[in-house]
Amino acid sequence: MMDLKAGVYIRSTAALIGSFFEHTIILLVQHNEDGSLGFVTNKSFEKSLHELIEFNHSKPFPLMDGGPVDRDHIFVLHKRPDLIDGGEQINNGLYLGGNMGQVIEAINIRGANKQEIQLFIGYCGWDVGELETEVEEGSWTFNY
């Protein structure tokens, strides 16, 4: 059985061909008694940050298609707690969330790049036990 936990990457299998998750790699950022949450890390969103109305003052910065849930919001993963307050540490220097104003400032003024900050439209979510069931059914495997 997979050791599902925050910081683990999972890859979809052939069982998910034809779905949103076809050929996806997901970073789990939460796996606990509330369920599981992650972001697709290998699909670009069709627009850049500066193409969104509320961020049209921003520099061009790539957006990732994080998942099918809550596609009205931007979610951030970053490695810059020195520039961005309020993030929750996931593992080895990777943080989830934080002050969005500081995220934009890090991009626009401080030159943060996509290796330091990733922005996602939407996320992937599973209820308690749901991801484990999908793993047992063969829909997901570890991404090594």
C-alpha cells in the first residue's frame, strides 16, 4: 500500500484515461482525517497570471491547472517563506498558501520565478478514504 502523505507525488494510471486526470502527476499537500488535497503539477492553465482581470497589473507568470475543484481561486505553493508570510509548511522548504499580496510582490518586484512559486487554478480533493480506495482500484501509483 502506498504511503500517502503530504509531499508525495502520485501518477494517474491507464484506469483514468479519458478523465480530467489522464496523464497527471499530483503533489499531495494534505492527507489526514479531513481527506486529501493536491495539485496537478504537469498541466499548464490556458492563461497567464497577467491575463486574469484582477491581476492585469502583474508580470506574465505561468498558471498551472491544479485540478477540477474550486477553479475560481488561485492557490500557491512556494519556497520563499522569507518573502511570503502565512504559508503552511508541507515538507522540506515547500509551503502552501500565504499572503497573496506578498506573492504578487515577490513575482513583480523581487523577481521570484516558477521554481520558487507555483500558482494553481483549482485543486484536487478526496473525502476521507476515497484516495485510498482509488489507489487500491489501480487508478494511482507513486511517481518515482
